[in-house]
Amino acid sequence: MKLRTMKLTENSRTTFPRIEEAQQAEHAARSFALIPRTGSPTLRVAATSQNQPVEVPETAFRMFLEILNQMARGNAVTLVPTHHELTTQQAADLLHVSRPYLVKLLETGEIPHHKVGTRRRLKFQDLMSYMEKARGESKDALDALAAQAQGLGMGY
């Protein structure tokens, strides 16, 4: 099975599942869902060349299930170490904004960054924190607009 990948950064890959891979992932996810959950789930992988099962940590097991579920939906999957540093262009691409706009966010202190020589770098974890904060602010604003519309009797 060969996965198509798109290189995002040196230490990460975005994987786009083919149709047959999505079907395999859905079958595997359903099979895991049938296993009764008692205590901490333990995943043991048996390699065919060895008869020794390898135990996988619970957090890796949960990540594995999430990857299967996303692949089953045909979604791309990206694994990026949280300590990984991004260039301003990579960060702008992830936020779907222009690089100059991202630089303004960095200069105003919205997103922490540091310089390597004359180049700005930001941690992936800091970018994800900013995205989470922005998502929360957007949700709050939409809730306020919905409440205002209901208060004015606009029919929504």
C-alpha cells in the first residue's frame, strides 16, 4: 500500500488516502470500535517476521484511531511535532492568510516568535494555540450575533 504524501515541513507529512485506503481505514476503525473498552486500551501489534507483540502507549492508540477515522472520511492527515518551528510562509499557509498579514500578527505579539538571523520562526504549538483562540473568539462573536438577531426578532 503506497500513500500519496505532500511534504509540509521537514518533520511532517500530509497524507491523502486513496479510495481503497479509506475503505480499509473504515473497516479497521469499525473493528476497533467493536472491542469492549475496559480500562486503558492497549494496542499490540504483531510483526509477521517476529512473533513478539509490541505494546503501543494509550495516547498513540488514540491517535491511531483518529487517523483511521479521518482516513475513512477521505481527509488528509498531518503529523507535526508540537515543538517544530515554521517559517512565516508555512505558518501563513496553515492559517490560510497572506504572509504580510501573518507578519503583522507576529509584530503585534498575537503569536509568539523568535528570530534566526533576520528570519522569523514560530513554534507549531504557538500557531495552534493562536488558531484555537481565534476559533473561540469567532464562536463567541457568532453566538452574540445570533442572540442579538433573536432579540430583535429577525427570525433566526
